[in-house]
Amino acid sequence: MSDGPGENELWTVAEAATYWGVTESRARAILAKRGIKRVSGYPADRIQAVELRQGARTDLHEGTAVVEGSTQSPTITRLTQPAEKSASI
């Protein structure tokens, strides 16, 4: 792998993953989503042209508001309530 993309230079999935700082599996997904086809490697200039935008889930933090009346409201409410103790027989 070189510092700059060479004309017709091809990279492996491992090199793309290292360049982006992701796993090889994630690199394959990025390449497929961007329509970068494999030809005994991936075009280095196309890999280096990809700008990764990483969003964050907002539903995993405490204090996340649940909109009353939404279809998810009853499920989220059940999941956040303490479990009921069952009576022993």
C-alpha cells in the first residue's frame, strides 16, 4: 500500500480496511455499497475517495424520550419497567 493512489493500483480488502480503520467485513460492506467492483483487488483511488460518515444510535442512551402514542411506546415502556415478581405456588 502506498501513501497516494497510483493509476490502476489495486488494493486488497485488508488494505482498504486498514486505510479506513475498520474491520475487513465492514470494508467489504463499504465497497459493495459504493459500487466499487473487485478486479483482483480494489482501485486504490476509489477507496481513498470514499468519505465515511458515521452516525450514532440515539435510542440506546438513558433519558431518550419515547413519543407517547407511537407504535414503539408500549414495547419500550415494558422493556424499561422493572420485572414483576411471579408468585410462587
